[in-house]
Amino acid sequence: MNRGGVDFLEDLGRLALFVDLPREELETIAASAEEVSFGEGEWIIRQGDPQSAMYVIVDGEVAVVIDDEDRRVLSKGSFFGEVAVLLEEPATASIITRTPLICLVIQGSAIHDFLISHPVVTYRILQAEARRLKTASEWRT
């Protein structure tokens, strides 16, 4: 993957959050975030820890673990960490990599400006959160 280059922007443009965005906006997103890689079996977030970033999976898979129970797997195009950042609370879940992982990381201190600057992305995040809430409600009934 060529950070900031055509390959990276093409990879971003294929993710559900960023699909169909103009190239200029993809360039702005890439410039405002950091690309981070993790190996298989690495803990990225631990439940209860202070959390200060939102992660968007560019490639790979993670497991979401709550109270020592695997709850779901997130893969390419999924995101995590946003709840703790938006609520300014400790992490609600642990995240461990299942495969090598590449993420786009938006720091908590930049999330407000990021979401205001990219309303289509913000709308898509809200849609994903609504789906998660609906799924959680259906699971409990």
C-alpha cells in the first residue's frame, strides 16, 4: 500500500464510509488521519481503558470482546473506537486483531473537526450505528 498515493486512496475509496467521495475529499481524509498497522493477536484497545481514537479498518479483521466474551468480528470497512471518543468515556469493548491489520486512525482530538468537515462520512457512521443498535435490540428480544 502506498500511503498517500494512488493505491491507498483507491483502497479508501472502496470502503463503505468513503465510497463515491471525490478524490479531493479522499486526499483530505488521508491527510487528516494516520495509517497504522498491527500484527495478528495484538490488543488495540482494552475495555475500560481511556480511548482517544476512532479506527477504520482498511484491511484485516479484529474481534470485539466485551467482558471476556467474543461478540463479533469486524473487517475491512468497519470502524471502532468511536463510541468512547464521542462520549469521552473509557472503551466499552476490547479489540484484538485476528489477522494482520491496517487501519486509518482519527485521533479523538480531531474527531469533531473531521466529522464536521465530512458530512457524508458522518451520515454513514450514523447509519452504521443505527444498524448496530437495531441488531443489539433484536438480539436481546
